[in-house]
Amino acid sequence: MKKIAAALSMVLVLASCQEQKKMAFVNRTDVINDYQEKIEVEEKFKVREDRFNKRSDSIGKAFQFEYQQFQIAAGSMSKEKQQEQGQAFNQKSQVLQQQMQFEQQQLQQAFSIEMDSVMTTMKTFVQDYGKKNGYSFIFGTSDVTTTIMYGEEVSDISDAILNGLNDAYKKEE
């Protein structure tokens, strides 16, 4: 019995001597939503999207007007000419729709690429921050993925990460 107690005491002593791991967490939603580079990327693409929508609307209205003019003139055309003109308008409509879809996809793809870059910058910053500040683990949580159900406020380094990211971004400008 004394040997078991001594062994147990030895295990407790060794366990208490082990270094505690420094851990923290980051609320990714809060950080990314207030990260200046992300805000600027969204603003830039909002302007581009608005410009695209205005252009698309303008092209659509011009096509509608042209088609209405065709319908007015169609009454004085032969059946063959009406069919020929009608097919031409259908083809033109398809080409315009495909062009608009292509441009919209290009815009969405460019936005995704820039946002991926923003996310990569954030991840790299958190990794570097963790190494520089002696963290063994920095966990991430967000509104979408709740990997951290509870964390003491002192373990939440979201503000420090956000401030560091924004400071680093300001230096790049």
C-alpha cells in the first residue's frame, strides 16, 4: 500500500511540474468583419457590382426598346422577314445573357480570390502572433462554427489580433 501511495505521489509531483500550455481563442467573425482590408475589398467590389448592374440594366433596356421597335415594324413585314428578325433577336438575347452571366461570374470569382487572400493574411497573422507570444494553441470560433463553446474573456485575443492586423495593413498602404 505504501508503494502505491509513493508511486501516486510521484505521478502527482511530475504532473504538477509539467509546463502549462498557453492557449487562447479568436472570434473569427468579429475579427474578419472589422478587418480594414476586408472592408475595403467589399467596398471595392460593391462599386464594381453596382457598375455592372447599371450596365446590365442599360443593355437590357436598350434591347427591350429595340425589340419593341421590331414588334411595331413587324406588322408591315412578310412572315419570312418576321421569322428571320425574330430569330436574330433570340440569338442576340442569348448572346447578351451569356455575356452578362460570364461577366457576373468573373466578378464573383475575382471577389472570392481577394477574400481568400484576406483570410490567408488573417490566418498567417494569427500563426505569427501565436509564435511570437508563446502560445501553444490559438483556437478559432465564429458564428458559423462554434468550436469554442465558452472561453474566459482573458483568453479571447480577438481585439489584439484585429488591432495587429489593421496596424499591419495600414503599414502596407
